[in-house]
Amino acid sequence: MRSVRRADLDAVVALDAAVTGLEKRAYWQRVYRRYGVAGTAEQRHFLVALAGGRVVGFMIGEVRDWEFGSPPCGWVFALDVHPQARQAGIGTQLLAALSERFRQAGVTKLRTLLARDNTLILSFFRSQGMMAGPLIPLEMDLPQGVAHSAAVEPTR
Ligand SMILES: CC(C)(COP(=O)(O)OP(=O)(O)OC[C@H]1O[C@@H](n2cnc3c(N)ncnc32)[C@H](O)[C@@H]1OP(=O)(O)O)[C@@H](O)C(=O)NCCC(=O)NCCS
């Protein structure tokens, strides 16, 4: 387990595309700039797992301070282990490495969000000791059509 390097990006893009069916190179380049290069030592972490010199998994997390009315806590918001490398403890090791970095930043709480029907990720996080927390996610569709931004001047 180590922090991501630029040379890992192709493997990360390919791994994500294999798991999700979508190649999102521009997205991963943005994530790399934000979490790989600009990530501060204590706040943002983009970790990769290597086996035989190849990237076989990654995990991304960030310490968020005082948001949602909550003291600083560590959020996990992306994880993938290559299908051929699963059930060998790599996900567990990635989470342990990320948790250790959060602990070093003084954080004592770990949080994540997952799709309700993603039983694989739920099973993984439950195995790591995570339970339902006190926050609930809310969302709605934004009305489409006329832009109402105050920054948009009406055309005359
Ligand atoms: C979830 C995931 C990260 C687990 O990685 P992994 O390296 O296989 O995990 P581990 O080997 O450390 O497994 C730890 C525990 O997770 C649970 N688990 C892992 N795979 C499981 C499976 N297929 N079914 C049920 N539970 C499972 C088990 O409790 C396991 O403990 P055990 O080995 O003692 O049974 C991996 O399956 C993955 O990348 N899935 C796809 C993630 C995804 O969809 N990402 C895109 C959206 S973010």
C-alpha cells in the first residue's frame, strides 16, 4: 500500500473502467490533481495496493472538518479491488492503511456512503466493523429549464 503516483493513473483508469463499465480519464486526472498531488499530508489520501508491481486496488478518502454539524471525521469515498485480486485481504489492507492515516490526523470516526443495493460493498464495510450511522442522505431532482442564477444577466 502506498500513495498514488502519476505512473499509476492508467492502471487506476483501467481498473475503474473494468468495474464500472465507464472509462472516465478526465475525472481521474482531476481526482489525481486533487488527492494525489495537492492532497495535504493529513487531509486527503489516494492509496493504491500493489501486487507483483501492478496496481490491483485503490482507495480514496478525506478528512472533512465540521461539516454536517460533525467533528472532523474520515470519509472513504472510492474503493476498487481488481476482480481477480479480491477476497485476499487487499480491501481490508487498504482500509487499514487509510484508517491509520486518519488516526495520525487525530480523527477517531470513519464514514462512508454506499448505494442501497450494493450488497458487496455493504458486506465489505460491515466486515470491517462499520454500522449504520446517525446521518441520512437526502436528494432531489433540480428543476430544469430557465437559469435563475443572480449572476446571469437577462438579455434585452
Ligand atoms: C468491496 C471490495 C473492495 C472488497 O475487496 P476485497 O479485497 O475482496 O476485500 P477483502 O478480501 O479484504 O474482504 C474483507 C471482507 O469483506 C467481505 N467480502 C469481500 N468480498 C465479499 C463477497 N464477494 N461477498 C460477501 N462478502 C465479501 C467479507 O466479509 C471479507 O471477509 P472474509 O474474507 O473474512 O470473508 C471489492 O469487492 C470491490 O472492489 N468491489 C467493487 C467495488 C465497487 O463497486 N466500486 C465502485 C463503486 S465505489
